[in-house]
Amino acid sequence: MTLSGTVLLVDDDLDTVLGYAELLAREEGLRVLTARSGTEGFDAARIHRPDLILSDLRMGDEDGLALCRRVRAHASLEGTLFVLLTGHSSGFSETDAAAGVDDVIMKPVTADELIAKVSAMLRRKRVYDQLRADKLEMQRLHEAVERRSDHLLSLLVHIVDLSVPGAAVRGAETATLAARLAERFDVPAVLLKELDTAARLHEIGRVLLTADRGDAEGPEDVIEGDQWRYVVAARNLFERTEGLEATAELIGAIYENWDGTGHPERLRQGQIPLRSRILRLLIDYERLLSSQAARSPVDAVEQLQHHAGTRYDPLAVAYFDAIVRASGEADWRETRMRIPVGNLEEGMELADDLCTSSGIKLLAKGATLTPASLETILRRHRSDPIVHGAWIARHSLPQA
């Protein structure tokens, strides 16, 4: 079997290093380099990046273990195999392993032993390189899938936002707060992606059905009415989508109550996924602020506290109360909201320039919509659609 690769020999004994080099040079596929000290060997390794380093243990300026540690600490030499040559009979020790040594050859060594060891180590190096290449390829493919997933999520959020004005902003605000509250509960990082997706996309169910608020079943339905059905619609959609099954479970349990009076399964306390409990609290918090039923973030939390232990997880309420009060009267909500053209009304203030799909600017940021400007916008929209709607300053939206 033909050997191939680069081997660096390091030994302060000239006769030894030249002898080993002569033996290995007989193999046509090998590139053999030599160094007379640990310092010279490390410099050669950084420049040539050998597949294998054969180093004497005892050298004048720097022993083989010290050289091995320097090699292992250098990022560009990752994967370089390191073999010690020594006349001591102790063999491979824990000290050698801790330094990163891959194997030990006892001196004196015959030509056949040297060739056999180098051959075995280079085969090992090829296996390592292939595994590393496979790992990098898997990582690349995983990142590509993640990017496509993020793009799909953004597309779905945009579609929902066009049908349910403000859903994108509400979802983003809920996702931000959910991450902060989840941190208080020490939710593992691997579970935060599903929480973020559920926060941003739970309103997709509103696109699938129109809630009938006349079917409220009792006092605990005062806030949500019958619109809990929209999360069931979202759950049914996502649970049939590969990769979104866990998100479906979280969304489907949002309107379960802590005391077991919620919908749709009447789950209670620990039966309700923690992340669903977090979302329920924050969705109702956002609703109180958006409808101006609460005067401030602190006031909204105080209203939510009335339902701690019935509608909401008491600990989630306590943690969220601490988060809000630590930030004073800060409001994490966006100062603007995207509104479809068909929902624009007189008196709304533009939070960004309003442009058509072809790039024609109709109105500048800060303009207040009038009957005349609305007529112009609608007329232009029919011939040159404003597909993304208009960004409107939140303070100018009609009071709910």
C-alpha cells in the first residue's frame, strides 16, 4: 500500500533524524520534513501543517511533550497526529495522553516498525479528515435548512400579518418577552426556537377561521371569548407539518387554564406545557396594552395578577411582575404597526415612507392620512399594488 502525506521528524540528534528521514523517503508518496529542536519543529509545523509529527521525547530546548502541547493549542494544526519517540520503557502514560500525544514508539526502532507505525497513523489521519469533512458538510446542510426555515417563518408571518393586521408586531413583541421569561425558568436553549416560532405564528389560526364570540362558555372566557378556537386551528395545521409538531403542541395549549377550566383539553397546572403557560400570560398582557384596557405595563401586570392561580401559572405571573417592575414603566412594544391598505383610516400617521411595488413614493414618513390622501392611495393601489401595506405609528391607531 502506497503511503501518502506529510511527516515532520523532530530530534536534536542529527544522525537519528537523518536516518529516520532516509527510511521514510523511500516511500514515494511521503513528504518528509526535519527539525533539530522543539522550537524549529513548531515553526515548521505552522508553515507546512504536516499530517504526522514524530518527535523525540528528550531534547535540549523543549521536550516532546511541550512541543505536543504547543501543537494542540494551535488552531491551524487541528487534526495533526503526534507520536513520541522515547528510549524510556514506561510506554504510553496518562501524562502523554493529557498532552495530546496519540501514540508512543519505543527506541530503538527498526525500519519495518517505523514504516508500519507511520502507515497506521496516516490511515488514521485519513479517517479523521473524512469524518471532519463529513461533519462540516452536515453543519453546512443544517445551516442551510435553518436559513430556509427562517425564511419560511418570515413568509408565514408576513402572510398572517396581511390578513390579521398587527400580527407580526404582536408576535415579535411576545417572542421577545417570552425569551426573557423563559430565562427566569431556565428553559434550555434548544427549546427556545419552538417558543419563538409559536409566539410569532400562533395567530395563523385567525386566517383559517372566524371566531364566533357569541359562544363564550362562562366567566373564564371573558378575556378570550371563543377565540381560543383559533389556536386549535393553528395546532391542527402545524401538527401535520414535519418539524413543527412541537410548536403545534405549544400553540394548542395556550388557552388552557391553570385551574383546569381552559380549552380545548381542560388541562391543569403541570399538564400544561410551561412554554404554553408563558405564551398565554404574554398574549393577554399584550392584549391589555393594545386595547388600552391597561394604563401602563405595570397596570397590565396587576390586572393579570387577579387571575394568578386560576387562568395563569402563579410563578409565571410572579416572574413576569419582577421583569416589568425592574424595567419601570418601560413598554417593549413596537412604536409602529403594519396595516394593509384596505384597513387604513383617516387620522393614521405614517411611521415610514409609503411606496408602491414599483417604488413610487406616495407619502412621506410622518404624514397624517386624510380623505384625499386615502383616495389617492386606494386608486394607486389598484394599478400599482402596495403589497406590504403601510407602517402606521401606533399612537395614531383608533382606540379598540
